[in-house]
Amino acid sequence: MDKPVFILIHGYSSSNIWWKYKDVNKNSLDKINFYNKLKKIGDIYEHTLNFFNIEYYYTIDDIKERKRMEIIYNKYKPHTENIDFSIKDLSYKNICKNIHNNVIELYGQNRKYILVCHSYGSLIGLLYSKKYKKECLFNILIDNPPYYLKLFTQMFNSKYTKKDKKIIDEYLYNNKQLQIMLDKIKNKKSDENVNKEIDMIYNLISYNDWFERIKHYNPVFPIYTVIFRATYPKTQDKEKIKYNKWSLTEHKIIKKNNSSDTFEYIEMENAEHYIWYNQKYSDDIIDKIKELIKIYI
């Protein structure tokens, strides 16, 4: 039997290079082995969410950091100049369709897929495994947004005022206006600051993201799903305390709606959001994938 294909979907404003490197605030990135270890056990398709390439045009105020990031961008290219996208490209459903078309073109009709998704990408991966269930073996979700409907709804309603929603709705249903902003960003002069336009587009992406989370929410996982969750015991940080509470609620809801033989919830204490940056946790994720491959293939 053919090796499985890993579909990697990166997180919000992120890039595929972070599967292979980590940033330690130097002029170069540190190479990590997570990606190469995956590659030894399967083929890899890395999906790029090119609307996050707007990061390429962002102006960093701190001059020292700006110069450092110019070196990083020239060498590693975490984002590119390509910001050719439209409103419909933000749709989870269309992202899944695009991924599916790409992997079928690359690997044909008879391969089996494993979703390895980080953060924002995890909820896209869940929808993908629902739409193309017969082709997928299992999901690996790494520090996804805590997954329950009440939280999504509360955050959506608290994050955006009526005025915000009205402004963003104009862009959700007015692709022409979005393209005008994108053209301004693409054609900016070297010393021009278009952060205001970039922030407006990020508001659109974020607004659409919360909307899609609510629209496609389903507490029952479509296939076997493993969640690797960063937790923070004994923390005094208010944001981390809040995150711990969300994670605890998430776990209870998942247990209520899924049988114990259809998911695993693995806590990784004091992990970074990019959990695989920690070598031990990276190896734990790889070992779990190998274990599940033996079961599902």
C-alpha cells in the first residue's frame, strides 16, 4: 500500500516555513526536524493560505526588527508578493475544495490523507475531513482555537461592534472594494506605509473566520481526531488562565459528544503555541502519528 499523504495547513497569518524552522530572534532561523520526520513516513502536501501573504507588505515600526525581518524574508520567504485572492477564497468550503483539487492532481484518486493542522488551520482540517471522509485516515490538530460554539459566538459578538460589522459586511459582499485595497497594497512605493489597509483586510479575514467557525461547527468529529493542546498549570498570566478555562470546557464538550474511541485529547504543559518547537513534544506528536498509521493502514 502507498504511504499516506500528510496535508499540512498552517495557522493564522502564519507560513509553511514554520513547520521546518523556528524564529529565535536572530538574523537566521533555527532548523527543526518535525517536517523531515513526517517526510520519512509519508508524502507531504503543504497548503498555502495566500491571503496571509499580506504580511509581506507590512511595515514594522522598530527599525532594528524591520532590518532583521528583511533578512529573514530575503532568505526564507515566509510570505511572498502574491496576494491574488477574492472574498470567496476566504470561505472554508472553498479552501477545502482547493486543497482537494490540488492533492488529487498531485497524488491521484487512491491515496489516503492525514490532516496535520495548526491553530486556525485546524478548523479547516475538520471541515475537510468531513467533506472527504472516505479519503482521510485521521486528524492531528495542534493547539486549535478552543472548539465550542458558545465561545465562538461570544467572541464574534464581543470582537465586533455594529459599526465594525457594517463596515466589514460591505467588503464581504463587495469584492470590488477588496481588490482596490489589494491593488493599493501591491503597488505601494518602497517607503509607503499601507498598514492601515492591511489591518482592514485582517479585520475582514478575522470576521469571516469567526463567521465560518459558527457556520460549520459540529461537536461530533467526522473521523478519528487527536488534539494536542498547550496548557499552562500554575500560571499567573491572565490570558493563559483564561485559555486554560476555555480548554477545560472544550474537553468536556468533546467528551460529551464523541465516544472515547474516536478522539484523544493530549495536554502538553507549558508548550509554545507552535508545540512542535519543543523537541520532546515534537517527537510525541510524531510517535502518535506512527502509532495511528499502524492502526488505520
